[in-house]
Amino acid sequence: MTGAFTPCNTAQMGHWADDLLSELKTDLGITGDERDAELRGNLLRAQADIELLTGHRIDSEPVRARVDHGNLPFLAALDMQTATLQANAEVWPIPDPVHPEFSNVLQLGRLRDLPGKALPKAEALSAAAAVVAELHRTGWLRQAAVSWFLDKSKAMPPAELGRMLLDEQHQHHVPVACGTVDGWWFQVSRRIVLVPPKTLNEPGLVEILAPVGELTLVATEPIVIVARVTSHPADWALAARIWVHHGIAHHPRAWRATSGAIHGNGIPIITLDEGSTPEEVVAQMLLVAYWHGYLDGDEASLIPVSLASAFQGDVARVKRGIGSSDMETAASSLFERLLRPGFDPTRGAGSIRHYIAHHATTLIREHRATLADSHPWDEFEIEERQYYKLLARFAPRGPKGRYEIDDAVRQRIRDHVEERRRRAAAMDLLRARGFGEDAARKWLQRHDIDEIATAQPRRPRMGA
């Protein structure tokens, strides 16, 4: 099933580097044109970085293309302006939940047998992420594209297949996997392209599959689409890019300065490597959906649960380090520190592990710093001198001569301090009732404090 579409991309900005060149020269105080080539080169490198990380083209023109979508009901159409779509078949652009004036997903054909209700968004995204993790584990993310090409090679002459794949106006999307779960549809697909000696003009990553004569067979980054299908057309959909890293080279960038803009306007990226676990992929899917604005409020309540499952070692460190009652509470404290996106996807899946471990460490360090501002004797509201006297009385010493303080020792100190306070209050009451100092002390030695309600001083003896 194919369809002809005339999409209009979001960023029809002319030549971005040329437009910014004069502004950049003004900001830098540069006159003349001696450094124009250098500055334009820097702007073009910045443009390539932005396009890679956001998935959007900055310089683009309206594109007319025939799309072979592999009979999947949805198609990733990044940068589509919803109002400008023209098609020769039934197509419904699904407004992006964050930027409804644009559409990153097209619905192709009518949905049938619509369910009446659907899982919460976070649960649906978690289910889709688990499928992505399994596709990665089995190698099918790559093998699906290779198998598609081999099947096509058997079905048609090589020259005809080559011409078809070299046609820039004919896009071929290979189905990788698809399925449903309680009111949701999810699918994974990727484009396959034959690349001539010139560079492929794609804003994302590509994976080299095999040489084909003087050409190279490549597949673009896999795209996972998760769409709620309780109505026609679908009323909510998310498209995310999948980056499988095998030590991808990168150059340093000011990620912290750009991450907010990238997550606010770009297409989410899920990074995978050989060490990725299903739990990590689920946690990453939920985090990027949250950072990009697809989950908010109560919808994000599943994230701490996923963090506790995916990063057990780090969450366990937080639990011990800040004294949390359980793993989920510790994960919630950690999640509070992850409200800003902080890992660069071009550095691979290891970047998120480093990011989580770093924030676990800083959370524990800050907690300890907070405790350092107080003193252990403050817990009992006593002076330092008295505290160490009580340690000598109640706490055993370890092999290195240090006091071994545990909950039992603290309770004994607490009980002792409380008893002393009760006796001091009783002495004040006895003196108020007319007891002298010595008489009050003797009374407390001979009676229980609870009997103080009836305590009265002795009357003086009358002379004969």
C-alpha cells in the first residue's frame, strides 16, 4: 500500500547559516568578509548538531514523495505542518501533544474495532519500550531491514531495485515490529536507502547494512510510534527515535546549555547499547517522554518505580545514604533531581547510567552536608559535654577505640535524658510545695515520681 504526500516541513527558514552570519559578526564585533568562510563553517557545524539532536531539518523545502509504509497504520512524518498536508489517499495528521500546530505522526487508513478504553500513557509507553528492548536484544532492529532487502532482491531484478532505492522521491519504510496493548497501537519501522558516493541528507543517524556494488545500503534510525486508538482518528501519538550505539564518535558540546531547547522542540531519543536492560529502556522511555512534555503530573508517577527497577544499585545507595524507608521513596528523591534533562544521547546509553549515578552521589553528598550542619547531641537537646559523658556510660568502644553508636545506644541515651528531665521537673514541683532542697531529694529517693501528686512536706514538730 503506497500513498503520495506533499508535506511542508516546519523549518522553511532559507539558508540558516547565511541568515545568521551577519548577526553573528555583529555580536562578535567583526567587520569585513575575511572570516566569513570560517564563521559560515562554524554555523554549518552547529546546524548539523542541531539537526542531529532535534531530528528536524533547518533548511528544507516542501517535499513531494511516494511513501511505501509497509502496510503499517502510522507513519513518522517529522516536521509536518498539520495544515499544509496534501495527499491522494485517506491520511490524518495527528497533532503533536506538545506542539499541536505540527504533526510528527500520520495515520494511514481508518481504524476498525476501536476499544472503549485504554491504559494510562505511562503504562503504554512502558510496554512499547519493553518491545524495543527485546528487538534490540535479538538483533531484529538491524536484521529486519536486511531481510527486507534480501526479499526484494529475490522478487525483482537488481537494477530495478537499485533504481527504486536511489529515487529520492520514493521512501521505503521497513516494518520491524507492531502490536496492540489495551487501547494502544505501537510499531517500530525504519527507512532503507541506497547511498551513492554523495552524503545522505538525513538529520538523524544511519546504520550501514552492506555494500551493494559501488553503493552502500543503509537504514535510518528506527522510529517507534505509540498511538492511542480509542477513537478515529487517533487522538494522541508519540514518535521517538532509537539510537543503537557502537562507540559512536562525538565531539564536545555544551549539552547543558542546549538540552532544554532540544527536549522542548526535538524528537525524543532512546539510546541503546550492549549493556541496555529492558528495565533501563523502559526508564529511559518514560524519562524522555517526561522531559519532552508528553507526560506530566500524575502521569509521571510510574517513573520512580521504573528507576528503582532499572538502576537498583544507585537507588539502593540513595536509600542507605539518605535513610529512605524503601526503594521507591529513594527513587522518588532521585527523580526530583532529574527534572532537567542531563545526558547527551550522542554519548550513548552509558551517558544515562553516568547521569543517574552522578545524581545519586550528589544527592547523598548534599544530605550528608545538611546533617553536618547539626551535631549529634542536638538530637537529644543536650550539651556536647553531657553527650560524651553519656556515650562513655552507654556506648561500647570498637576495635579502633571509637564509640559504636546504634539505635539501641541512642534509645538508652534518650531514656536517660528523659528521666533526668522528669526528675528536674519533680524537684521544681516539690520546692514549690514547700520542700527544702535536701527534703525534696530524699523524697525522690524514697518514692516513685508518679506519687508526686500527693507529696506534701512534713509539718514542723511543736515543742512540749
